[in-house]
Amino acid sequence: MTSEIMDCTIIGGGPAGLYAAFYAGMRDLSARIVEDQAQLGGKLHFYPEKLIWDIGGVVPSTGYDVMNQMIEQGQTFNPEVNVNERIVKIEKLEPHLFECTSATGNKYLSKTVIVATGGGIVYPKRLPIEGIEHFEQTNLHYTIYRLDDFIDKKVAIVGGGNSAIDWANELKDKVKELHLIHRKGQFKAHEAQINELLESDIHIHTHSTVEELMPDSHDESIKAIKLKNEQTGRMETLPIDDLIVNIGFEAHDNFHQNSPLNFELIDNYYIKGTSEAQTSIEGIYAIGDIVDFNGKVRLIAGAYSDAVNAINQIRQHCYPLIQDSIVLSTFHEGLKQRRKG
Ligand SMILES: Cc1cc2nc3c(=O)[nH]c(=O)nc-3n(C[C@H](O)[C@H](O)[C@H](O)COP(=O)(O)OP(=O)(O)OC[C@H]3O[C@@H](n4cnc5c(N)ncnc54)[C@H](O)[C@@H]3O)c2cc1C
């Protein structure tokens, strides 16, 4: 499939990409988002239950709530949204025409491109157990969206880092029974978190690995797990209602690192940019966590300001004959009409 030519293609539907899509609408630019995952929201999917305190004007809100509001705001001006599409290549066909190609072979044409790929494409690591993906639709989780989903349940968490221990501490007073399983003898987390864990009645299984997931005969869920103590060789069966796995993440290759366009990089990963979101390639802009420049702020607030700068530059790039002026949402005609409607 080859698409219609938009003013900008935004690669990545996290906070930076979503805000860029919103701001493109504010500046009357046509935009599309292309996102690798099935859902928009970016890294906020990794911490949906955590409270975010540091976005100006937003009272402490969970990652999940902030993410949903970002997704809604990002679609205010109806950008074209393409999910499950991983961009693998960008080509410059003409000075003002770029083609972004996805892993499925789709081609997205636009006058400019915004790279908003953040930490890249990251997947939670799976336990090395054959067929484990069958349980991902039922009671095997890689993140916690709502702590209350586990009230009065028997839960096992696999992992020994900050997130696993943080979740264990947050869940311990809600669940019926909680097991923390770690293949090593020591936890790698903040001391205060570890102390809280050790003082609780969480069942801690160190030097232990999950050897088998025992399926329920009625549905596609796990009814018990088989644990092996690697020091003693002892096997144990734990009946559970939910299994939460938090053993790190795996990253996919990033197209910008070996692009024939030769992006200038910093530390062989970050795209070298400017505070106006320009990269070493005219017409390609980089925003959010993927970009680096003097004074870059790797926070949601920083992603927003990068997005505004990129869109303002794109407006000038695409429509140089129209005098540039600051746009305030309070005076935006389209938004006023929307309010009336
Ligand atoms: C645990 C944790 C807690 C945090 N807490 C806070 C906080 O309290 N306050 C705060 O301000 N910030 C916080 N942050 C940081 C914040 O989440 C990031 O700064 C922000 O998500 C960056 O947004 P982004 O859009 O640049 O990147 P991301 O959120 O990483 O989004 C990038 C998107 O691009 C997609 N993508 C990547 N490559 C491709 C490709 N080739 N094709 C298509 N799509 C692609 C990815 O799938 C992803 O959806 C936290 C981060 C973490 C990990």
C-alpha cells in the first residue's frame, strides 16, 4: 500500500508523537502516526499503575489515566493512525518528499518526518518456557494496569529488580497470598524497598526458577506453577490465580542506527538534534527520548516542548510563504467550533 502525501509522518505514538499529532492539528498540518505496538501510549504502558506528579497543571495521576488523556488529545484533529506498523526504513525521494517503509511493506509518503521512537521497540522478556504466549491472553501479565485486579488472589511475581519488588510491596496488602520468585540470591532494588519486602509476609523464593506452567483444563489459564530451587534441586508446585513476570526487556534493532540517510548519532543511539528538533537531515525532525541536544530534558514535559518546536519548524518548511505566528489554543478557531458543537 502507498499512502497519500501528508505534511508529516510521525514515527512513534508515545507522549512525544501524540503531542506532535495534536500540535500539527493546531498548526493546520496534516499528520499521521505510525506505531509499532497494537496500542498508542509508548512507555506509559510500562508504568500504568504509578503516579505521575511532574507534568505541569496535571494533579498526580496514574500512568494509565495520563496515557488515555494523551491518546485522546493526540487524536483531537483526527490524524491518520496506523498501529502494528514498525517503520524499518526512511528514504528521501525528493527534497520535500520522504517515504517511510514498514516491516509489512507499507509505504507512507510525507513532506517531512518526525522521529518520536523514544527508547525504541521494547518487549518484556518472556520466561524460557515453550508455549508461554498462550497464557498471555489470560492470567500471565507483564505489567499491572490496576492493583485492584489482584484483590484476594494468589499471585506469583517473577523478578528481582526495582519494578518486581515495588509491585510485590504494593500488592502485599491486597492479595490473598503473594510469592516472589527470583533466580538469584540477592535482589537488585532500593534498600528501603528490600527492607519493606523482608519485613512483610510475602513468600520469598530465591535461587528459584519457574520450570513449568500447569494449565487449567477448563480455560487457557495457568492454575499452578512448578518451581525448582537451583541450589537444592527441590521441586515445588504453587497453585496461583495470576502470574506476573518482570525480568527485563528486549529491544529490537532501530532503523535510524543503520539508515543509509546517515543520521548523526550520539553514543551510537540518540539522534543528534537541536532544541528546534532538527536533525542532520533536512526535513527529518527528532523529538522525545530519542533525541539529544544541549539541555535536552528526558521527561514527558520535555517531549511536549520538542513536539511544539518540531511542528513549528515543519509549518515553515512546508508553507514558507505563509507568515509564521504564534498559535494559542484559547483563540484557535477549530477548537472554538468544536466547543460550540
Ligand atoms: C518506569 C518509568 C517511569 C517514568 N516516570 C516518569 C514521570 O514520572 N514523569 C515523566 O515526565 N516521565 C517519566 N518517565 C519517562 C517518560 O515515560 C518518557 O520520557 C516518555 O515516555 C518519552 O516519550 P517518547 O514519546 O519520546 O517515547 P516512548 O514513550 O518510548 O514512545 C515511543 C513509541 O515509539 C514506538 N516506536 C519505536 N520505534 C518504532 C518504529 N520503528 N516504528 C513505529 N513505532 C516505533 C514505540 O513502540 C513507542 O510506542 C518514566 C519512564 C519510565 C520507564
